[in-house]
Amino acid sequence: GYGSYAEYYAKDFIKVFNFLGAEPEIIWSYKDLYASGKLDEAIRTSLNAAARIQEIYHEVSGSQKKKDWYPFQPVCASCGKIGTTGVFAWDGRQVTYKCEPDMVEWAVGCGHVGKVSPFGGTGKMPYKVEWPAKWASLGVNFEGAGKDHTSKGGTRDVANHIAKEVFKIEPPEDLPYEHFLYGGRKMSSSKGLGASAAEVAAVLPANLLRFLFARVPSQRAIDFDPSAPDTIPNLFDEYDRSREAFFADPESDLGRTFEAGNVDKPAKVFVPRFSTLASWLRQPGVNIEKEAEKAKGSKLSDIDKEELKERSRYVKIWLDRFAKDEDKIYEVKEQKKISMSQAAEKYFRQLDSELEKDWTEEELQSRIFQLAKENGLQPKEAFRGLYQAFLGEDHGPRVSALILSDKARARRALKKQYE
């Protein structure tokens, strides 16, 4: 299990870091900084400088705090809440606080008034103070942040002033970066918009996910919407072009982008285009490795085979989750008998008989339409019946392609409906 929501989501990100080839040292805010006493000196410094921190808040961001405000929130000894407590006195050893009933809209404090030492993990500093406190305590010299934090009067601006004037350190080097957009909109877990880092990592291999970030300057937003049918195929195509550019001219823009997306030394490899591989995978009985050898014009090397295997896995994910209905891999399965009119039953019988012949996909599609018309059925009604008989659904891929993917099974499914 997990100790908190924060730990749950943090471990989700850590898995993605590791997936991308990064093995950072993880410092847990409560356990490693607050509870261990690592931030005790910074807490003392900030409480002693409460008046100056209030002034910085007002001068930099326009925020006005109460005169008796202190930059610390203890855990209430009575109800266990932390978001509702406010400190109004500090004697050098303990803070005096009240658990306010109406401090925030999302929780109600119990009204308890108490005293507690602010050290050893009994509470926390507000984020705009905690951020520079961590810089001072950990010796941070570089930390980027999203552009919403780095605007004038924003969190970073306040933190920089506190770092210089309260903790007497130079702020770390900054690298403001743009948003990662999902379908043109900011991702928001609270609004259920977008996808988690783990979900994105599940649909792209590590080198493609690194490439997705490396190809765009940090000052430009990345707009990624895997649910759009062409997003992932186009990204793979761009990656393949950058690989070719790297081996043609490693110093070219595309070549350097490709190199930035790779942890290991890049190796020459043959791999079919994403769309070509998707086309092969949609056809039952196709030997992917043999088709790849035909496309290459020679035997596949071991590294070619490894790349083909990995890309096939991600093409299948795309076909299953994001491709248009007509592009997905469907398998005909006999379904329970459905209720149908006599005309529909006759239509199924006639179609089964027609399938004794050899058909091209186009010819069969035309004949399916023609048979529906001959039996007085609307195409929508006829096709819904076929999809129900083959898939148990109201829609699916092109029906002639579905039938020809396994004609014998399709005929058995038809017979089950009219016999």
C-alpha cells in the first residue's frame, strides 16, 4: 500500500523516470526533510523572519497576510488537520496556533488552540517559503519550473526574494518551461483532463518518449493527444527521419535531436514504417519478419529483429486503443443468436451462399450492399446485424475486410444466426 496520495503519485512518476533511463536520488519531503530535522534550521530562520517574509509576499506578489501570521502550519493535535491551522505566536521554542473553522473552503477546522515545537515533522512551511528553504538546506544550484510559476510576482519570484533576503543564498539557476498539453489543453488531474505520465509511457517506448521532449525547445508547449489517430504514427515517422538524419549528418538539427532522445549509443537498424507495420498486423496470417525482410531486401540482423519486435508491440497498442475503427484488429467470433426479421434472416443466408465464391474486398463490399437492397433492408440495419453476428457490437471495421480476415469463421457465424 501507500502512505498517502502524494506517495502514490510520486511512485507513479518514479517508475516513469526509471523507464526513461533516469535513476535520481529520491528525497521524500516529510521523511527525509521534515521528520529527520533537515529543515529545522530553515524553519527557525523563517519564523524569526516572519515580518520580512510578509513584506516580501506583499511587495512581490501583492499578497497581504495578517500581522500575526507566521510561515508555518502545524498538524492540529485535536483533529489531525494541517490545512486549517494558523500560527499566531512564536517564542523561539514553540508556536501557538489555532485550528480555524473557516480558513479554507474545502475543510472545517475544529477550533482547537494549542502549542507545539515546529521541529521534527510536526507541521510544514507554506510552499513559497518551503521552496527556498529546501534550496538552502540541500544546496540546490539548478531547478527549472513551469512558466506559470516563473511569471513576475509568481511563486518563483517570491521564492527568489526569500532565498536572498531571508536565507542569504543565491537562488538556483532557473529554466522556465512550457506546458505539456493534451489535445490543446493543459493537463489537469483534478478535472480528469489528459493522461498520467504512466499512461503516456504505456503507449510509447522510452526512446520515443524522450524524443517527444527533445524535439521541442523547452520554451514551446508540447501538444500531445494520443487519442488522435495520426499522432503516434506521425511521431514514429518523425523519429525514423531523425535516425536517418543522424547517420547522414550527426550535427544536423534532426540528427542531434535523435541523439538527445537516446541514452545508449545509437546503432543503425532497419525497421518498417509504423503505418506499414500496422497494415501487416491487420492481416491475419502475415509473417511480419518475412515481410520486413522483403522490404529490407536482405535478412534481418539481430538488432533489426529486436526493433521489429518492440515496434510491433507498440503498433498493436495503437491499433487496439487509438486507431480508427476501420484500422483496428478485429477477430470474428460466433455470437449468441440475435433477434432478426425474416428479411434479415434471408439476407444472412444469401450472403453465406455468396461466400462460397472468391471475392476481393471491394467486390464483396459492393455485393453486401446490393444484397441488403435486394432484401429491402436499409444498409445501416444490415450492417448492424452483421456486426452483431460477428463481433457482438453495433459497429466495427469495414465488413468485407472483417469477413475475408477469416471467411470460414464468418460463415459459421452467419449460419448460427439463420439456422
